[in-house]
Amino acid sequence: LRELDGLKTVFLCTASHELRTPATAIGGFASLLTSSWDRFEEPQRREFVGRIAANAQALGAVVQDLLDFSLLDRGRLHLT
């Protein structure tokens, strides 16, 4: 049980890091664009928006993985 608890702790730490990283990037780029829109040329703004989109997609993938693990744990999803 202690080993299982340790694995759960490692999993939660990893999951929180994987959620925090793209969320921080999304917030940072959005804040940068909001506060300094006129300082950037169109290509830079497009790049920042692209990074926001990529990080939002990565965040969504992590959340989907967590939901899938939850379904596996409850026996509602079966691997083939």
C-alpha cells in the first residue's frame, strides 16, 4: 500500500506539472498580447497566438489522458 501511495504521489506531481506548464504559457502569452498588442508586428502576434493554440491543445490532451485514466480505474474503459 505504501508503494502504491508513493506511485500515486508521483503521478499527481507529474500530472500537476503537465497541467501547469501549458496553462502558464497560455496565460503568459495572452497577458503579453493584451498588455502590449501594439508593440508587436503582425507576424509576432500570429506566432504568440499560435503558441497559445498549441499549448491549449497540449493542455486538452493532458486532461483527456487524465479522464481516460479515470475511466480505466473505474472499469468504464477497456483496452483492446
